[in-house]
Amino acid sequence: MREKAKPAGRPVQAYLFADPVSHTLSPVMHNAAFAACGLAGEYSARWVSAAELGQALASLRVEGVLGANLTIPHKETAVAYMDSLSGAARTIGAINTVINVGGQLHGDNTDAPGLAAALSDAGDAGGPAVVLGAGGAARAAVYALRLRQREVFVVNRTPDRARSLTAALGGQALDRAAVSWEQVSLIVNASSAGLNDPDQTPLLDFDFAALPPSALVYDMVYKPAETRMMREARAAGLRAENGLGMLAQQARLAFIAWTGCEIGIKVFLDALRLHGLDRGAPL
Ligand SMILES: NC(=O)c1ccc[n+]([C@@H]2O[C@H](COP(=O)([O-])OP(=O)(O)OC[C@H]3O[C@@H](n4cnc5c(N)ncnc54)[C@H](OP(=O)(O)O)[C@@H]3O)[C@@H](O)[C@H]2O)c1
């Protein structure tokens, strides 16, 4: 089902549709990947409002266009415009990658396998996991963890949203006080707490020493590179990593789906590093 990009001739195109698009690093990752694969291709970000989404998606159905990535606020609304969906996209109810397959639009969600790959790269050893948040990123996280038979607890500021999420995707919605933290081997922050704000944390007044010393704290937020949650987890002796690995992995999986070029993660991480982003200072 995958169309291979052509190595020469008119450059193939891929896009990011978002509103707003400012400060996105997707073009630097994908354009580095085109170069590394020896493909004539261009990835560009387009500011697409909710009202323009249908038209923007229709414009992908032409030869020479590989597809698009979608981000805020299009991941859920775009589902209705797809001709087919991957199992992950259908279950999560959101797509971040559109693939133009001979004029038919296939919707996929590479956030979920991207997170799984990033957790594995970060040394996640399995075991019970707590997901913080109940939006689209949390849905992808719960899907990825449940697919791997993990025990998952969802803690969210608005408990009703956590309950709706677990009713649809599995896992158990819990209040923070009801979690047996001493048994938790992974915390994933899939909330937007801490995004662009070094003083914010989804776990205020929390004792990270309640977790086993081998636990991993994975924050999907990557700006700042060391979030308050990561800093506090590290101060308690835990391993902590930001969401840059997930960002790179979801991009890599989208790129492979578009081009068939099985490129390694290093190209994506190096492109991010060149633009001043890294996975956070080591312990
Ligand atoms: N690294 C990556 O590749 C990657 C990929 C996708 C997303 N992300 C990041 O993941 C985060 C969530 O994205 P999303 O699309 O799921 O957003 P979303 O749908 O808007 O959901 C945001 C979630 O965060 C919670 N929240 C917001 N502020 C909070 C606070 N101060 N304290 C506690 N909880 C708070 C919300 O709780 P309520 O339900 O109570 O409102 C909600 O559950 C964002 O920071 C995004 O940048 C990273």
C-alpha cells in the first residue's frame, strides 16, 4: 500500500497542517530525512485553519504528494475525511499522519508506536504505568501501553475525562491518592502541564521517592528540555526523559510510511539537536 518516493525528478511533497504552525521542527527533521535517503523531496508547514482543513486534505490527493502530518487542532476532525484508517487511528480516534495512496487518503497514528519506541529507547522495562492527562496524547499513550499488555492507570485533572478514556481504551481511571505508587514502574506525562512553563507540573507536591528507584518518568513535553516534573523526579534519584524521542520517532514512522525509506532515528535526533533541542541532560 506504500508508494515509494522517486529518487530523482520533480521533488515529492509532504506537509504539516496546523493552526498555529509557528516554531515547528517537523520540516527540519523530514527535510534531513529526504536528504539522508537521497530523495528529492520537500516538507513544508502550512497554516491551515479548522475551516480550511477539508480543502487542504483534498489537495493531498494528487501525484507527487506523499501526504501530511496533522497537529493541533486537526488530529480528531481529520478522521472523517479519510478513505481508510489504520487500527491505531480508528481506536484512538485521532490521526497525525495522512498517506496519499494513489489518490486515496489513509489515516494513521504514529504517536502511539512513536511513544512505544521512545520508551524502549529510554530503557523502560515494563510493568504498571501511570498516564497523566486524558486528551489526544493520553489516548495514544494508553493505546500503546495496553497493546503491550501493560497495567495502566490514568490520572487526570478532570476525572470524568479519565473515566471516558479508560472506558474506550482500557486501563483504570484513578485519583492520584488511590494509586499504589510503590508498584509503578513508569509515569508518562501526556498532559500539557509544563509546556513552555518551567514552573508548572502535573504532579504538584508529589513525592517521587514513593516510586521504586528503577522507575522511569517520561514527559511528552520537551520545551523546556528539563521540565519541573523531570527535575523533581531526578532529584529523587529516578530516571527522567523529555518527549523529544517521541517527537523524532513519530516523525520517523510517518516518513517511512510515505517513502518506504527505512531510515534510522539518528537523522531525526541530529536534526533536532542542530536546532538546539536535546533529550534533556543525563542524570
Ligand atoms: N513529544 C511528542 O511527540 C508529543 C506528541 C503529542 C503530544 N505531545 C504533548 O502532549 C501534551 C498533551 O497534548 P494533547 O494533544 O493530548 O493535549 P490536550 O488534548 O489539550 O489535553 C491536555 C491534557 O492536559 C491536561 N492539563 C492541562 N493543563 C494541566 C495542568 N496545569 N495540570 C494538570 N493537567 C493539565 C488536561 O486536563 P483536563 O482534561 O482537566 O483539561 C488534558 O487532559 C502537550 O504538551 C503536547 O505538546 C507531545
